Amino acid sequence: MALLELENVEARYGAVWALHGVSLGVPEGRMVAVLGANGAGKTTTLRAISNTVRKSGEVVLDGRRITRSAPETIARLGVAHVPEGRGIVDELTVEENLRLGAYARRGVSKDERERVLAAIPRLADRLGQRAGTLSGGEQQMLALGRALMARPRLLMLDEPSLGLAPLVVREIFEILARLNEQEGLTVLVVEQNAMLALRTCHEACVLEVGRVALAGESAVLRENESVRRSYLGY
């Protein structure tokens, strides 16, 4: 059963259309990757779900239409969005950034914080450190941890591997896979590393100039000739 559905979603920035009738579903408890070249509409798809871009069509979360809901309402309904660039507050400590992530739940328990630190052990030793002094990989993990503090049903990430070393990227995707397996967390991830995304995620869709060109099980897409040539390099 789909936790999230997009039905013929179109979106634009001023006079420029970025999405042209995108329809896709994210099954509950699955990891789904969104692939595509720069300018294909990947980031805009996540923004359309969070309602931070002008759009038409419908967005449905667990049977409830959230197309015109405020971003704060969407967050309270269980959607956490980790944007490209992470969006952490450099001047605050790691712990203070984590607490910000719980705003949608109006507070957080010690147990909740311990759950997040157990999922992302690197953060446990840096709780008192200013976020701006962390490495790029640690900042990405902090952004992930902050999103997890809200205990989302759907976690959306935009280019989590951008600018990071391969070992760090692998660690981040291992964390996501564990959360999906152990907690049933539904994940929708925009990712430039198509090989890693297709190996980690259950399903994927490929966007081309604002339209869904291909969609299906990751194992099938890995063998698709156009996907191999365009994104996998073999």
C-alpha cells in the first residue's frame, strides 16, 4: 500500500515549469530512489511534497490529501525533509540542532534522543560541539539525526552524498537501510550516485525534464540498457 502518492503533479518557478505531470507512489516501509540528470526535477519533486513550491495536481499521504497543507502541518503528519545543503544551524551545538528536529512533536524525551544517537553513533561524542565545526559527513549525519528526532513516517533526503567521501556516503546509506529494516521507516531519496541508490533502495524512478521516464524495482532498472548507459556507466 502506498504511503505517499503524487498524482499528475506540475510545479513551476515563476514562468518556468519544472515538473510536467509527475505521478509516482512510495509504498509504506520501502526505500525509493529518485534519479535523473541535473535539472530533471528531482529536488522540485521533494519540494512539491513539502509544499514549498507552486504546484498543481494532488499529493496524498496515507489517504489524506496534503496538496495545499502548510509545510508545518505536513511535518506534523510525519514527513521529514532533509534538503540539499543540510540546513543545520552552524552556531548551535549538535544537541541543540537535534532538539530543533523535535519541534513538530512539541518536545522530545530522553529516550527519543538516545534512539537517534544509537542509530548515528558519531553524534554521541559531539553533542556539545558547534555544528559549524563538524566535517561535511558529520553535518549530513546531524541533518539526518535532526529529521529522525521527529519520528517521521516518511523521510525525504535530497542528495545526501553531495560532496562527501565514498566511505562516508556508504555509512549514511547503511544507516538508512538499518532504519528501514529495523523500524520500517519509509525513505524517499534523491541521489546522484545511481549505483549506490539502486543497490540500497527497493524501487526507483528516473526523471527526465520534469517527467517520469522509468519506474520500477531497482533490480530491474539496474539491467535496463538506458539506465545502465546514462547513469551506471556500463
